[in-house]
Amino acid sequence: MRKVVAALAAGVALAGPIAARPQAASAPTAAPAPALSPYTYEEVMVPMRDGARLQTVILRPRNQTGPLPILFSRTPYGVPDSAPKKTPGNQVALDRDGYIYVEQSMRGRFKSDGVFTLSTAVHPGDPKQVDESTDAYDSIDWLVKNVPQNSGKVGMWGVSYPGFAAAIALIGPHPALKAVSPQAAWVDYWQSDDLHRNGALRLSYATDWLAMLQLDKTQDTSFQYDRYDTYDWFLAKGPVEQIDKTEFKGKVPMFTALLDHPNHDAFYTDQRWSDRLGKTTVPTLNVAGYWDQEDPSGSWQIYFKQAQNDPDHLATMVAGPWAHGWWQRPTNALGPIPYGVPSGTQFQEQIQAPFFAYWLHGTGAKPTTGVKSFQSGSWTWKSYTAWPAAGTKPTDLYLHADGSLSFKAPAPGEACRDYVSDPANPVPFRARPMSGTYLSPDWSWWEAADQRFLGGRPDVLSYTSAPLEKDLTVTGHVLAQLAASTSGTDSDFVVKLIDVYPDNQVQNAESPKPGDYAKSLNGYQLPIAMDVRRGRFLASDTNPQPLVPGKVTRWEVALREHDHVFLKGHRLMVQVQSSWFPVIDRNPQRFVPNIARAKPGDFVKATQKVCAGSKIVLPVMP
């Protein structure tokens, strides 16, 4: 076969008299040389203050002619083993200015020395302690002293874990660190990002993510399920403790720690590194996605903390209708909803590249600070000097007993609505069958998925408004306030704010292919804001208390930051439910000391009531 291929490449006939005449055959031409990467590649081991060495890759522009700043990222997911064949798409705009790119495996991952603990704790002032902030400092110190032809200026950037690793470098920053962009970072494992939502365990994500990082030091491990539908797999496991006992068997220490620390105790607060942020001294470009299914909150919290002491106006916040990290792609759609504007590319070219160019090269205009938002619904960029935006008015949107939703307060004596929540049949968080977290593309955009897949479930209450007579713009923090009760002694309430598209949103194809009709945007129920609140923590994060059965209680469910226009003709919808499985672990609905270690008999049905006065507080822009 190899000979045939070579002959075809040389234009040689393989049959007939001509093939027997060697003089007629042209000489084989040499295969074209592979194109050179635009970067040179070097791998080094960078020493830390305690003697540990960290695997570090240096990618230098092949055509470099003078000193360049360093753009540095630290990651637990592995560094490249060779130079890329071409410029990565999200670096095209950056390469116009020129950088030496440095990527480093964090302590305890791949070839780096040490143990990877996932700890986010910092120890400023303690020379005997090492942490991710000291590793960043020591690495920068080594790089500026040892990498040839660097300008002495360093920027840090990254998405997700690399975003956190960039952010934590702001604690006692190295003098050479001149710009930082934490993107989809986090500050508190218990609050509103990767591992919990307001104390409710992010079960399926914690299982897959922690297995990836701790089962094997030398690779990103994909957890293997023995059922096609992971909903069935998690339900069959029963209490969360069984996963640790039967699957991980102590090999994923962080997962065990989550079970040992169900409350917001010192295990989490001691790791809340952002408490150590003081005066903002390093220009910072924080980035978040309104539909980030992993880390939607942390970068906002960093920005809010920095803004408290930012006399030189160095902190910026950028957000848009993006899933986790999708601003680093040429994104022009919100999941299945096209909006035709290349918001990801615009971010890279008009915000990210100019930010680093000014602070690391000294070129271009000084970036403006405040909040830059690519607003969903209008699909336009907005700039705000404050957040919530000046002029917004908190406006109450009420849930009524007849299933309607309006800005009119309920009449005196209006009744409650109720449903039965059954832990044996929890509400799925996305359509079934469900893949593992990283085993299909479905994970990226599940927070933008059409909620009609829950139609007909008796344990999901829906409230719907009349079609809007004019556009409604919501810019700021969205908050749900339920007046609700349970017949159990513990419970969860999940609240979703949804934009319902008109039935005539688009004109369907005259000859649709199988499945096309269901994919139409006609009547699409687009989630705008969704989250969960766990009843045991209503009074205290650290000292959980049982609920009083049947007592109507105020439930505040923070629905985070948003910037969205509900267009004229659309309707607003709110859904309320008491499970969100398996992205959130099941509440047994009987109070127990530790939900993760509940017994099978603790899981009981409960009647849930949502009563008059329940509302969503919207920051409405006039």
C-alpha cells in the first residue's frame, strides 16, 4: 500500500506498457516540510521557595526581535507538550502586540512536585507557608530573571481554575505583575460556584470535576459511569456518602472533605482568599458569563471586593451571555439562540487585547473601568460606571395563586399553591438521558436549555405573565423572595426566572427534517436566572436548623447578576420546584445532621406550598 501511495503522489501510471518504462516516470517529489509553529517551545522546571519545582512551558514568538512582556497562566489541567501548529484563535489579537506565553502545571499536577489539594487558602506574612499565591510570586520572580528577552512586565490570565490562579496572585503581588485577568474565577467553595450553591452540594459536577483532578496526578481522569443515563446512576447510589465509599474509596480527598464539612465552617472560610484583598494596586480585568454553568459568581465577587478600595480605578468587570469560557471563542449565539454578533471575538479584540497592550506594552488608550456588559435580548454592548446601573428601580414581580405573574400585588387572602416533592423522583436539571458532565456538549449550555422538557410534572409550579406591551430591561442583582412552607423539617426551593418567546418567533421551514419542529424557537422557554436555597441554612450557614412543618417562611434565593431585555411580545415565567437532580444533591426533606450521610429511610415526600406575597425583585431600567 505504501508503494501505491508513493506512485500516485509522483504521477506514475501503475498498469499498461508505459508503467514498464522507468525512463517515463518522473522522480518522486519530496513531501512538503511541515509548517513551523509560530512559537518556539521550551520546558523548564521552576524552583519555589520550599524547593519544589513546577513544570513550566515557555512559548516564544518565533519572529521575536526585541524584549516582550510575559503572559503567564497556571493550570491543573496540563501544559502543552509541543508548540501549537498555528496561533490559537483567542490569541490572534494578542499576538498582534506580541507576548512570551508561559504555562505552568500547578503544584502536584503532572510533572510538578508536591501534592495537589485544591486549597485556595493564603498565608500572607508567614514565610514558612506555601500556597498558590506564593507559587505565583516565586514563578514570576524566576521568569523575569531567567527568561531571555523579556521586558520585565508580567500579566496573568486564565479561565476557570487558571482564572482563580491568576486572581490569587493579587494577594501580595510581585512588583513585575502589571495586569491580571481572572476569568470565571471563584472565592468560596461553599457559596455560589463550583462545589456548592448556597450550601447545596453540586453533586454531579463535584463528582466529575474532583475525580478529574485527584484520581490521577498525571492526567485529567474522566470518571466512568456504568449507566447511560447519569440521572439513574446517581439515584441508584442513594445518599452521597455511597459515592465516596464505593467509587472513590478515599482517593478523592476533596470529595471526602465536602462530606465532612456540610456547613459553612472554617474549612471554607479559611480558604476564602478574597478576604485578604486590600487596596487595588494591579489593573484587573474580571470576566464572567451570565450563563456560566460552573463559575458565574466569583469574578463578580472579586470585582465588588476590589471596588471597595480602588482609588486609582484599576478594576473592571466584563460580562456577557456566555457559558463557561465561551468569551474565548468566536461566540455569536446563546446556546441554540443565534444573535448574529461575534461577542466573543469582540471581547478578545476590543477589550482583552487593549487591556494587556496598555498595561504591558504601554500602547493604546487607557482602558475605561466600571462594568462592560454584552446585554442579552438587545444583543448590544453597554457600559456602566456603577452596578447596579444608575437609575434602576427594584420592582416586585408577584407570583399569584391562579398561576399568573404580574407587577400587581396579591389581593388579601389569596391562597397558596402546593405540590408534592418526592426525593425518589427528583426533578431533572436537564433533559434525559443525561451524559456525564464532560461526556457531551450538552453540559455547556444546559442553563440556556428550553424548560419545556419539564412540562406536565406535577412537582414544578409555573407562573406566567401576559405578553409584554413594551420592552422590559433588567440590569443588576435579581432576587427571589418566596413565602413558602413544607410539611417536612428540611427542604430545598429552586427558583427560575424565564423569558418565554412568542409562538410566532420564527417562521419554520416548509419541509422540516425529523426533529426540526421541536428545535424551533417558537415558544422557547429561556432561563435567565436560576438557583437553589436549602432550608436548613435559612437562619444560619454554620448552625443549620430544622424547619417548622407547615410554617410559612421567607425564603430569599439570590439569582445573581444579570443584564437582559425581555422584548415586547415575550412573556415572563417563574418556575418553582424542590429538587434539581443530580446537579444538586437530594434534600431528604427530613432534617438530619449531615445530608450527605443521610440514611435511605430519611428521604420522605413533602408537601410544599408557595403562598401570597412570593415575588421576584427585578432591578428594572426605566
